[in-house]
Amino acid sequence: ACWRVSEKETINGHDKTVETIIRTPEKELRQVREFRLVSEFETVMAPTEYFIKNKSDFMQFIKFQPPVPEFDFSNTFRARKILGDRGCIAPWAQGAFNMASMYRKLDDLLTDAYIDPKLYKEIMEYFSARMQHTIKKYAQNGADMVSIGGNVASGGLIGPDFYRKYILPFETKM
């Protein structure tokens, strides 16, 4: 009961804004996500405000975020039954950097590596561990492999030296 979440949706035509508020006994955290219809069959989502704006916000995640929830793996079991041994079950998960970038603004996350490397490491380790838990559950529940997205830390955004030093060590743990 220490972590309460509420959401408010605002719809404007085909577009939608979702404001999520997390209340802990110590503070309130806010995220805003924008959903935009970009073509007849595609909607893109991007956060425009992130939960973790400073170290204090991150400490709320460490202190109050509930454990990783148990997932419904019925689709994994259903896919296994349909495929048998004729194919692979490969659900998607997020890489360490992708996961962290869902909670902290990208430019802040990138500069944290230089300005506050301790905070950067703590954020990466925390969200990486949560995703590793999920990946393990996929493996225990019938997935042959897990496809891990790492597109946020692309070559168009960062160079190979930054990637090797600040991202690759966390990604390889996945």
C-alpha cells in the first residue's frame, strides 16, 4: 500500500495523452506519454515527461516500487502447443538502456554517465535487474529465446566508445 498509481487519459481525435501519477508516502512522481496516429495502421508513443527527474525520484523507485509482477504466460503456452517443435517462441523484452530510458529522459540518462556516474550505474543496475527477472520468467515458462530491444542506444545517437563503456556491460548481463 506504499505505492499507489493513478492514470488520466485525454483523447483528442485519434491522439491520446496519458498522465500517470505514482504516489508514495514521501512524494509524487509524474509521467506523461503521448500517443500519436502517424498512419492509418500505426500509432507511436513517446514520453514527454518522465518519472525520474532527479536522484530523489529514483530513490522512490528503489524504496517503494513493488516487485516485478507475475505475468500471464498463457499465450506462451498456447504458442508452444500450436508450434510444437516446428518453431521458436521468442517474446520481446527491453535491454538495460531501453528499460532505463522509459523512466528517465534520454538526455539526462546520457549525461548522468559523465556527471553522476554513481546514479547512472544505480539506475542501470536497478532496471536491468527487474528486466532480467522478467526474462528468466519467460525462459521458465516456455520461451526458447527472448528478443531484447536495444534500439535506443543506436549508432545515430551515441558512438562506439560510449556504448562499450557505459551500455555494453549492462546489456551483456541480459
